[in-house]
Amino acid sequence: MPLIDLANPSRFLALASRVLPWLTAATLLAFAFGISQAYLAPDDYQQGATVKIMFLHVPAAWLGMLAWGVMSVAALGTLVWRHPLADVAAKAAAPIGAAFTLMCLVTGSLWGRPMWGTYWVWDARLTSVLVLFLMYLGVIALWRTVDDPARAARVVAVLTLVGAINIPIIKFSVEWWNTLHQPASVLRLGGSTIHPTILVPLIVMVVAFTLLFLTLHLAAMRNEILRRRVRTMQMLQADARA
Amino acid sequence: MTGTLTAVTALFIRDARIAIRIGGGAMIGVLFFLTVVTLVPFAIGPDLALLRRIGPAILWLGALLANLLALDRLITMDQEDGSLDLILMARVPLELAVATKAVAHWLTTGLPLVLAAPLLGLLLNLDPQATGAVALTLLAGTPALTFIGLIGAALTVALRRGGLLLAVLVLPLTIPVLIFGVAASNAAIVGPVPFAAPFGVLCALSLMSLVVGPFAAAVALRQGLE
């Protein structure tokens, strides 16, 4: 089905209701597999059982960034093609992205307490995730400020794209500013430094979280369309009464 | 081409004149800067050694906040008196028009902050070399603050809501400028990083915002006001 067909909300709703049960089932399966794998994974020789926080922390961080990516693509859809579904996709992704970013911060903080002896250090990665979280909240605030959803979408799209340009710059600056955190270890030249017994559950959890994001995002988009319909119907009703 | 140049010059002169003559935009920014710097010793105590150590950071934060509070005047006033509609309809590209406005705004709000910084450095017990470094980094960095702020100002004008929302949207984007501004100042004072490295990045940030700012602001105005 070409993307333009989905501009019709009824067609999108029909597609969503067909896809959502399968997506939900896949998410549940992936989590069942991932969590059992994570449970069976060996403890770290230094960090003990706390290393298992990683199975929530790393996927949450990945989704915090992925959600901004989804919002940026949707922003292009809004500004370039004026695709009505893009507005809905951008709006639905913002709170989910913010939630995953917050989850990343909270799990990281709980992990930091036993490992670094403190809940918070002004370390490069923590700080840039915190800034990302602030930017999500700014986007959500901007969405809520405007009444007219179409205009809100276009204004937020500009902010999202400016953010997409700035996030790498902020990340680079913050890293330059300070680094205590261990260097990147999952994806890097010369192979991963994580042992396969931990890496495999981690990858499964990342897949499970991504599926969860897709499910939540699709459901949120459906809810947003229904919400707009309810609003229009209420306005029509008020109009008819007057 | 000459028509565009004339229009841009006229817009520039008009904006500069308004900023200087009406409501004292430039002077209030400096006054605010002075007030912030005066407040700091009350919060942390009159310890001159400590003030000297965190002096560059205080000056940078003060300049950042003063710049932020002045952003409200950048486009909102034009919207209130209707001249924004004229600018939107004019034959001059909107990107060029908002860039001109931002340059005028920087000359009347950003530059006075840079000039005031050495004086405020005295209050914070900074030695001449440190003062010079802070002033130089402010000179290189405040254009970035203005042009990033331009985007925020355009976004909030489209919504007819400014104030706190503008601050929430703009401040996270200014973090790199703050980092490299303070880092360059400290590099000049205590080292160990050479001054040129962070200072070069600071200049790069300013140049980049000079390119991105006007385009994003023009898109925000066009999309938000239609």
C-alpha cells in the first residue's frame, strides 16, 4: 500500500487494527524470551547481579534516540509533504520517547549507586541523555501550547529538525566537556568487548524494546486519530445545538 | 539586487534605532547582566579566590540569561505593531530579513554585553588576562546565542506565547556554546588545553548557527503564521 493511501485515517485505522494484535503478540514473545535469557545470564565477576540493569538501561537509551529519529522523519513528512499521518506520528512519538529517556536515566542512576557510589555524576553520557530528556519535554510543551493541531505540527516539526541537528553537537560537546563513563563497548571497530553470554540477551532485549515501541507508537497514533474524531464530533454537536 | 540591499539596510537601521531609542533594550540587558553578577556573591559568599575561579562561568551564565531575556523583543514587537506582516509580504527573502533583524539585535544587545564583561570582571576579581579571554569568547559566542535564540523567538511568535516556553526551548540548544565558551576562557586562564581548540569550536558553533538559525526561523514563521 503506498504511503499516500494512509493519509485517509479510516484506512490507517483499519490497517492498525489488523497489525496491532500481531505486533502485541510479537512484543510479548520477545520479552518472554529476552527476560528469561537475561535472568539466566551469568553475573559479572566485578559488578555482580547489578549488571542485569543493563538489559533495561541500554534498550531504553537506544529507544530514547530512536524516538527522536522517528519524530524527525515525521517532521520531514509534515513540512515537505504535509502528510496528515506524519503529524499524528510525531505527536504520538514524543511522550513515548520521553518515557524511555526517563527510564534510561532512572535505571542508569540506580546502576550508578552501587557502581560509582552515587546516584548522579556529571558524566558525559548521563548529561547528554538528561539534555535529550529536557528537549523531549520542550517538544511536548510546544505541542500542548497550540490549539490547532495542524499548525502545532508544523511548528513542532521545525523544532524537532533543529533538535536533530543539535543533538549530535550537544553529545560531542558534552563528551569533550567531561568523561567518566566507560567508552562505547557494544558497537565498535574490532568487535564487541561484551561476552556473548551477556550480549545475546542484550540484543534480544533491544529487539523486544523496539517491538514495544512500535506497538505503543501505533496504538498511540490510533488513539490520537480517534481523539481528533471525538473532538470534531463534539464541535459538530455543539454547532448543531447552537 | 540593489532593491534588496536597500530594503535590508532600511530594516537594519530601523531595528537598531528601535532597540536603542525605545524601551532601552540594550541598556536593560546590560543592567540585567550587572544585577546577575551582583547577586552571585550574595549566594556564594564574598570569597574573592572562589569568585576568581568561577568568574568566567558566572559571566557566561549572566550573558546567556541576559541574551535569552532580550529575545522576547526580537520578533514579538514586530508582530504587535503589524510590521511582521509587511516583512512577510516583502520581496526580500524572509531568511535574509530575519538574519538582518538578528544582526541588528546582536549589535544592540549582544555587543553591549561583551563590552560590559571587562567591567564586571573587576567585580569578580578576574585579572586582565582572564577578563580579556572572557570578553573575547563572549564576542565569538554571543552571535551563536542570538541566532539560536532567533529560532526560539520565531517559534514562539507563531504561537503568540513567549516567556518561559521560549527559555525551555532555547536553553538546551545553547549548551554547546556555554561549554566551549567557558572552556576557552578557562583554557586561557589556567590551561592545560590550548586556547585555540575550544575557541575554534566556539567560532564554528557561531558560524553554524548563522546558517541554520535564519532558515529555521523563516520556516517557523511561514509555517506558524499561515
